[in-house]
Amino acid sequence: DSSPLDRASLILSRVTWTGEMARLYARTWLLIVVAVVFIINILFVRTLTCTCDCPVDSSPLDRQPRAFEDNAKRSLTKEFLSTEREGHRLAVVVPFRNRYEELLQFTPFLHSFLNRQHVRHQIWVVNQADNHRFNRAALINVGFLLSRNECDYMVMHDIDLLPLNDHLLYAYNENGPLHITSPNLHPLYHYDTYIGGILIMTRQQFEKVNGLSNQFWGWGREDDELYMRLKEAELKVQYPRNITTGTNTFKHIHDKSAQPRDQKKYFNQWEISRQRDRATGLSTIQYKLNSVVQLTIEGAPVNFVSVELQCDYERTPFCDNPI
């Protein structure tokens, strides 16, 4: 039998050994934790570096089918950066009346489209607030006048056409008017002299032909008369190149049931709509400016302009629907 002193010594030695083991285990777990944290940091940094090198979608609108090959993308980017570097600014002029659902879709879509191309731009939605029949051409003339001090070229743009192919160049083009919705690309209209839908013109080109005729109340034919002006001024219409998407190049968002076309012809309107108008144009447009409101639609800045067009009843008695 051991003495009480021996038993106390044995217990004390075991306690000392247990304390050393605890300290050893603690140091071991500490080293393991430090190693794990170190490995996680390395993996995080590598992931962060990869993320920064990868393209980032700024919004869901950017996630569209792309027509770029790498070499074509570099070429287009160079051209667009040249447009930006030279200080050009595009006025997107949108003739408008009661198309608010399409406006909510069109504005952020086109803003994102042009930003990808490095095209500096302003969007001018020109709302016809009077009680006359819709006059697309006159609204475009107004939009040009309001934007020309800040923008040196313009695209007259139907609100129901969304470009889906990034090869469609909205860059400054001094060689001639650029018809983005060319007859072989527009989803509906394919005749050779068609220049409606989306047409880009420089400030000098638009002023040279005195804008568009103000005589076209109701739907259609104003772009055919503009074609006569361009031909007479010897301005050769340019078309997009290297587009392989055909009539799938644009998304057409017009709802015919909600927005029926006003195609009626009254008095002598049919005859006048097929003649070259030498009496009216940019220099003769008469309108009242009601308001200019700056809006932001899903990050896209918009100048929303409300105007009342003035009708010359002696020249165009068909500006109103007969009772």
C-alpha cells in the first residue's frame, strides 16, 4: 500500500500530463484553423481575379443573342470608339402617342444597346398632345429642332422596333443617310425604295433636304416622300453590311389590336400623299411646346416632350377626322 504522500504525487503528475496534452491539442487545432483560413483566402483571391477578368452583364437586357465573332467585335469596337472620341452625339427621336407599354420596353432596351456600342446619345420622345390625327413626320421635325444644339446626328426611330443584332451600326456616318431597317431586314416591308422604320441622318443631311413633309396626317407615306427628297438632293442611302440575320434582325412589338393604324384618306389626301411636297418641311413646322420632362426608365434617361402641332386647314383639311 502506498502512503498518502505517494498517492498525492501520482495524482499531481497525471494532472500535469493532462494539462500538457490539452495545450498540445489546442496548438494543433490552432494550426489547423490557420491553415484552413489561409487556403480559403487563396481560393477567394483567385476567384475574385477570375471574376474581374470576365464580362459582367449590367442588366438582364444585355443578355441577348450576339452576332459577334472576336475579330468582328474588335473592328466594331474600334469604329464605335472612334465615334465617341470625335465627340459625336446621337439624338434618338421617337414620334409618340399613347404607346406607354412599348415605351417602357423600348427605352431601356435601346439605351443598353447603344451603350454597348459606345455611342453617346440622348433619347427624345416627342409626344403629340393635340387632337389632330397622328403626324409622324412633323414630330420628327420637332425632335430634330429640339435636339440639334446638343446632337450632331439623329436617328428617327419607330418605338416598336428593337434591334437584336450588334452589327447594326448606329455610329456617325457622313457618307449618306444610313437605313438601319433596310428592305431586306425589316420584318414587314421589303420594297426597294422603303426607308421607314429606323433611319440615321447627320444634322447637315437632314437640313439639306429640309427635313420631312408636314402634310402627312394619319399613317404612312411620309417616308416615301422623304425618299424623293434624298434622291433629289443626291444623298445616296447607305445600308448595314455583313448582316446575316435577315428578317429576324429586329423584334417588332406593335400590338395592332391595341394601336390600330389610321389609314383612312379624306378629301384630296390620296393625291397629295403621292406627290413631292415642296411647300412644307423643317423650315415651316408650326407647333406649341407644352413641356419637356426628364424621365429615367430602368436607368435610361429620357427627354419626354409634349407638343401640339398646328394644322394648316387650307392646305391639309384632312388633319382631323371628319365628324
